[in-house]
Amino acid sequence: MISGSIVLMQTAISIYLFIIGLCFGSFALAMVDRMKAKKDWVKGRSKCDFCKHKLSVIDLIPILSWLSTAGKCRYCKKKLSVFYPLVELFTGLAFLFSYLYFPYEISGLALSLFVIWLFGLVLMSALIVFDIRWYLLPNKLVYPLIYTALAYRIISYFVNTQGLIEAITATILSLLVSAGLFWFLHVVSDGKWIGDGDVRLGVAIGLFLANPFLAWLCLFFASMLGLILALPMLIHSKKKLKLKIPFGPFLILGLYFSFLFGQSLLDWYTSTFLYL
């Protein structure tokens, strides 16, 4: 009976967090649009991109609003991009799987870590949208993500069992891998290979992971994803040298994967291939 109650409670929390994630995904989309237009993203009202009609509550229900109108504006009937519900779904799933696979038991001080991580996910969703649309990782989003990651790293010291020197050393090495490598590539290429926004994003990655091996895993995963996407585009593109692919979304996906599953993957690899 007790175990059944626990399962029921966990299921309810999972559904709740998924719905909250959908809402925050919608919020991230609205925030990005208003930031780009240099409008107040706190008090501003959402409008249709085409007819500029102010959207009502029924138009702002994540995913369902898009589905209810068959992906069209309720007022001007213009077709809306599937990008909107996909971002909402991505954020909802990101919240859900974060709850299911968070590195710590979500109780006590670790609960604050979970909340900080979810806040970081909202910023990451906004950065993904911004980079895909305009090939830019704006400081107005990257710096708050860095501060969020720093807060996470400081509080995590009081949750895990690492000593202070060990924790600081691991974090510095992680930063050297994630941000240091990008900084080097940025300097060598004069910003042609890697933008300065990616360097700053690397700082947030290093702080969140605080492990050089996880940082390498993040970069490897991001590079593989980027390569998988870039190859078909390079093959079919007539202007290969001018082809631009935003790397920020891949880095964020790499961070997400490494943060939730990286340590388990490293443990499996070590026990399978390096066991003596």
C-alpha cells in the first residue's frame, strides 16, 4: 500500500512537472521574441507574427492551442511554425526527465539544486531558440545561465561528499575543458570557428558539470550531433563554405545528457573496459 502511494505520488509529480515545463517552454518562446524586438518581456502581450492580433488565453495553452487550430493563427489563418510546439514539448520533457534522473535525491538542500537546474533549463531553452533563429547566444541569457550554474555549484558542495580542494580542482579542470578549448579556438580563428557566445556558454557548462571527463563527454556528444546534422547539409548545399550551423543547441543538449546520464555512462565504461 505504501509503495503504491509512492508510485502514485511520483506519477503525479512527473505529470505536474511536465505540464510546468510546457508552460515554461511557451514562456521561453515569448521571452525570446520580445527580447529580439527589444520589448518588455515581463509585461508585454503576445501577438501573432503575421496579423499582430493580441493573443487571448485560449491561444496560449502549450501545444493544445497549436493543435486546436491545426497549426494556424486563430485570427488570420496563417500557418504557424511547428517550431513553437516542439520547443514547448522539449522543455516539458526536459523537466520530466530531470525529475526522473536527477543526480541527487530530491529532498532537503538537494531540492534547491533541482529548482536551480530547472531555472537553468528555461534559460537553455531560450538560448536554443535564439541561436537557431539568429545564430546568436545573447549575453542577456548567457550571463544569467552562468550565475545560475555558479549558484548550483556552490550549493552542491554542501550536498555531495567532495572535499573543498577536490571540488575546486575538478571545477577548474572542467572549465579548462569546456570554456578553455572554445576560447583557444575563438582566438586562433579570430571568431570564425567559434563565437564568443559559445565560450561563455562553455563557462556555464563547466560549472554545471564540474568534472573534466563529463565536460569532454558533453563536447563529444555535441560534436557528434553537429556532425550528424551538418553532413547531409554539406552534401546538398551549393555554398558549403558559407553554410552556418548554430552550435549552441548541440552544446546544451550535450550538457543535458552529460548532466543526467554522463556519470552513469562513465561508470559503465570504466567498469567494462578499464576494470583490472
